Amino acid sequence: MLIESSVRQAAEIVEISHVGGIGKARKLLRLARDIRKKTKHLGALCIRLAHNGEWVRANRFRQAFERLSELHDDLREKARIALRQPSELAYDAKPTPTPFTSLSVQEARK
């Protein structure tokens, strides 16, 4: 059983984690993929109930379907935002010295 509050809590944990933007996006998209599978299942169940004439149950499943669809969209949007965040390495990264760079620097000094 999928509980919306637990998925939102997991998404918040991912957002405040110290993982880079790509890692956050992957984790959020993994959650969104699970939500999408459940949403497809709920949609099919809703249609089946409506065909059988169980309108009240079909309406409840439709509402759950809509909530999960919104949750799926929210997770994908959070993943997009995580990808847009500047990487900490982009500003602090320095080129690692290699034997070739040290050779060219030494030759330039001569």
C-alpha cells in the first residue's frame, strides 16, 4: 500500500540530503516512477468499477488517482529544480595536477 504522506516525507529527506543535484533528481524520479505505476493501476481499477456500475467506489478511486497524479507531477518538478541547482563542485573544483601539466610548467620556467 502506498501512503502519500510517506512518499512526501521521503521526498523531503531527499531534498535536504547532501547529495548532488543529479543524485537528488535520480532518487526523486525513482519515487515518481513508483507513483506512476500505482497511478496506472488505480486508473484501470477505476474504469473497471465504473463499467460494473459501482459509481461510489469508482469516484473514490478516481479521487485517489488524481491525488497520486498530482504527487507524481510534484516529484518530477522537484527533480527538475534539483537539476537546476548549481553544483558545489563547479565552483570549488580545481584541476588535478598530472605529470604532463607539471612538465609543461617546468619547461616554461626554463
